Amino acid sequence: MAGQSNISMNETFIARYLAGEASPEEAQVLEDWLQSSPANRRQFEDYNLAWTAAGKTAGHLLPPVVEEWQRVSQQLDNRPRTKTLTRKRSLIRYALAASILLIVSAGISYFLLRREKAVFPELITIRSMNSIRSVQLPDHSTVVLNTGSTLTAPDSFATERREVNLHGEAWFDVAHDAAKPFQVNIDPVNIRVLGTSFNLSDNRNNNTIDLEVATGKVLMSNGRDSLVVSAGQSGVYDRSTGGFVLLQAFDPNSLGYATRHFNFSDHSLDTIGHYLEKAYGKPVRFENPALSHCKMTGEFENESLEYILDVIAATLKINYTIRNNVIYFSGAGCN
């Protein structure tokens, strides 16, 4: 039916088709018209979207604007036919048809613009290359990105859910919104919450995705299996097996890069150095390897790195220096 590619299909005809009132012959004509040109199909899709937005489904009455046009048109056809009235009637019909077309076109344009804005929000990529970075999302949730991590988020969240993508490691303090679940995608796992705080990391060294929940509950899922992780617990996804493991505890010091809270209880200096390196971005080295086994207890809340190092040095009676952004511990041993 290539000859129909330039034919403009009558709006009433399309409305009859969408309402399920077209005869088989009429339906075949419209379907041939759709197949004849991509422009025809786009025109039909616009009308179909407007029809759906208005809450219409097949088998319902025609849209009121089309029915009104048909009613007025029929009344005009039933009036006495005179030359004077014929011209006036034609003018009225053209004016009414133009008004209806304007209203329908405006409605379609408005609906499509709203749909485009809702479905295709602008995506923003946030990177923390050489330092830890804190950002606030449109819903006032807070995210702390660890060094070398990337977060992709929309400039505004849709009405159904709040969804972001993560590469690396980040701490999330999610604002509660029961109507909009919060979802973090870290391939191939997604994390779904309502309002909670947790840490999520892609541990490439162990080939795992690690989740530590500080408050609330979090659902881990890969599309086949899922795991609910509560406050004080941690969940591990093993990439090699595709399975989840629930652990009943985790070390809060691993979140120190985001919370700046450390609570060391008879921890080795080697372990303490690991947490400080992660939090402050400075590697730790031992000029005397025996110092790595020294142990200490202490708690720090929002303290500077220099203050923490001073306390460690005074407690263990050792020395430290920072050269070329590297921390060196030195001394004879632990006292």
C-alpha cells in the first residue's frame, strides 16, 4: 500500500480504531496506512499516547472532543440545504475542526514533553579521583565516595524510585521516603532500601561485593537470589559463585573513611595503619617490621590524621614521619 504513504489519516478514523469500534475493513485500511510510512506510524503513536494518557482503552467511548465534533457535524448535515447555509456551514465546520486539531495537538505535545522529562532525566557523573568526596543527592541523601570511585545519578529522581549507579566504594546515608525506594546498582547486584545508612564496595581483590549496614535494613539482589541485611550485619556477594553470604558482624573501622570514627581495641598497628591509609589516602610503611605487631586501644572521633599519629606514637613510644605523602613508623619496639 505504498500509495497511501502521503495520505493524512482522519483523526476520527483513528479514534474509532483506538476505541475498538472500527470494522475489520477499516482496521485493515489503517494498518496498511501504518505500514506504508514511518511518519504515519509516528503520527499514530502520538495519538495512541494521548489516548492512553486520557485513561482510554479499547472498547470505551470515543474521546469527548471527537464525539462533540461528530454530534455537531451530524446536526449541520441534517439542517435544510441552501446555498447560503452551505457556505456558512462549511466555514463553521472548518473552524471547529481547526480548533479540535489545535487542542489535540497541544495535548499531545504537553504529554510528550512531560513524558520525556520524566523518563529521560539528565545523568550526572561524580568522580573522586585522588581524595574522598562527599555529595548530596536531590532527595537530600548523603553519599561519601572513597578514593577512585564513581557515582552516576540523575539530576532529579523520578516519581517511582531513586536509582544510582556505583563503581568503587561509597557510604550512603539515605533519606527516608516510603513512596520512593532507593536503589544502588553495582553490577551485577542491586541494593534496595527505603531509608538507612550503609557502606557498599566492589572488592575486586576478593572478587566480591561487600555491604555493611549501620542502620535499617537493606535488600541485596542479583535478579535470581536475594539477601536481607540488617543493622550490624554485613552481606557478601561472591562473583565467582553468584551466591550471597550473611555475616553477623563487621568492623565499623572499615567505615572510618566516611564516618571519621575509629574505635581500636587491642588492634595491631598494621591493622590500624590499613584503616588510616584508607581514610586519609597516605600509605603506611614500617622501617622496623616488628612495629607492625604492636597493639593499642583508643577511640577517635573526627580527629585529624596528625593528632591520631601523635597519640599512637606517644602510646607505643615510637616515632613517625611523613615523607612524600607516605607515613613511616620507626623505633626500637613496643613499650
